[in-house]
Amino acid sequence: MSSFSADPPFDEDVTSEAPSKIAQEQSEPPMSKNKLKKILRDQKWEEGRERRKELRKVKAKEKKERKRAAQNTHAPSDFTSEKRKASAEPEAPAAKKSKTSKPVQLPVSFVIDCNFDDLMRDHERTSLASQITRSYSENHKAPFKSYLFVSSFGGLLKQRFDTVLAGHHHNWKGVKFLEGDFKAAASEAADMMKTDRRGRLAGAFQKPEDDEDAEAKSISGETVYLTSDSPETLTELRPYSTYIIGGIVDKNRHKGICYKRAMDQGVRTAKLPIGDYMQMTSRFVLATNHVVEIMLRWLEVGDWAKALVEVIPPRKGGVLKDGMTAPGQDPERATHNEEADLEATEKDQEEEDQEENAIQGNDVDKLGVTEPAAEAPGQGEEHLP
């Protein structure tokens, strides 16, 4: 009786699976150079998170020290007398009320036009989302606030708000996100300003007692698209009017796009009076939230010089023209803007360093990618409304 060892059964699935996997791997396209650059840039940004956190702590500590030093500049006798005087004289009711009073709703609307989603890169959408968030925050806490709309809200920008930003914008108050374009938003804003009883003429809209035509002038509102390419300069904000701001961050790649969009729709255009009041060492281009903050500040003080000098970032190199002054400038606001600008400048510089490394091929060419590099990414600025 003979014995033999049987061969293992032939498995067709095993033998056929290997060629299929090989074919699948060969069919998958190699990762593009742009994709690798984005991955490396994101990795470097995450690696620097702790360093930026430490820098913020250092700045906060320095700010406290500056405040403490400012308090110590008073002479002991002066400080003691002021303290006794403060304890002897109770705070006036009007002053106490001003600290706790709610923001006043004015009959004026700001619309951020976001119909440029397909023209921006990923990091530019991230920047625009941050600018929209800051615009809402500034308007929400302003002593005189506007009605705020975000039009053409969709695409990848909306996706970021719904996912990365966890949909927090659904809880925002005093702002409307609309799928329609800026003209539809302006129409809805006009109806709201006429029917909402909260809106009242206050701040810079306060009617002079000797102006009999003030009421008639205030009711005749208008719609204006703010763009630096406009030949017309905005001299004042008018009640019951809607001002549209181009929500685009593009490093000025698409020059004149906001102006063209407004002209195609037959909408009046105007530019902020920056050139009338300030000398700039850079282009008259501001982020969306800066434009919103300038107009909010004007609604409070009615003075363009004061609004511009307190809001425009120091890195723009803007100074008031000879002979012009901004009376009563808020030093605390100016310091806050300077610190925020410093943080933004550091972020811009970090992204520029990452961009330069990517262009030079650091860590990317080692991966064997031969696709030519596309336009270098960077922290963009929007067309100045």
C-alpha cells in the first residue's frame, strides 16, 4: 500500500487576486505636486501650533505688564487722591448705564457677497471664513450695529462652515446666510429695514434738530457695491441703505472682478475714502472684516479719519495726511488692532516661508514628483470694497 502527499487545492481566487491588485495600484495616478505641497504646508502649520500658542502667552503677559506700568506712572499722592475721590463720589447713573446698554440697531445693512467660491484656493477660503466670523463678531458687539447678510453662501465655503467650524454659524444672531445673490440679499435687507421696529436713527444717523429734510433724506436709501476700482468715493453712509462687500481672498489675481460684477448687475459702485484721508505704503486693499469694522466705527463716531486710523492694520503703513487729525482716538482699540495685526503678520510670514520651501522643492522633489508647480499659495487679501 503506497502513501503519497496530496498537493494543496488550487485556489483560483488567490492567484487571480494578485494581478488585480497590481493592476489597481498601477492604475492609481501619482499624487500631484500641488497636493504634496498642501500636505507639507498643513503639516508645518500644525507643527508650529505650540510655538504660536507660546507667543500668544508672551504677548498677553507683555500686555499686562504694559497696563501695570501705565498705572504706576501716576504719582502716589495723585493716585491716592484719585482713589479717595472715586470712593467719595459714586459713579454717575448715565456712565453706568453706558457700560451695560445693549447695542443699538441702525437701519443700515452690510452684505458680504461670496459668489467667488470657485476662484479661491483652499487656504483662501479658510481666510475668508475667518474674515466672515470676525465681521459677525465686530457687528455683534458694536455699540451701533447693522443688519448683516452673507449672500451666495454655498460650495466649499459653506462646507467648511458646516464641517470644520461645526456649524456654529447656525447659532449666530443678527446675521442671515442666503443662497441667493447680493441683489436678492439687498432686496430682503430693504424690506427688513422698513418693517423692523428695532432700527432707529442714532449715532452718526442722529437727525439734526434744524434739518427739516433729514427724515426725507434718510428714507431714500440706496444699494452700493464697495470696490476700490470705482471712480466714485463714498462720503457718508446713509440710513436705509445696503452696502455690499466683495467676499473674495485672491492675492489680487482677479483684478476688477467686484467692479465688473456690480456693473453687470447695474448696481452703483463706490470706494471707501481711504485716499482722501490717509497715505498708504501699500495698495488700498483690506480684508472683509476690516471694511466692516471701518463702517461700524463710522456709524459710531461719524468721522472717516478716526475710523480709518483706528482700524487699518499698521502693516499697511497708513498714516493720516498732513494737517489731518483723528480727535479722541481710542488708544485701547489701536493697541488691540496692533496686536491682532502682529499676529496676522506672523501667520503671513510663516505661510510665505512654507511657500518658498515648497517652490524650492524642499522635501517635495525627494518624493519623485515631476509635475510642474502651480501658482504659489499664500495668505490673500480681498479686493477692497
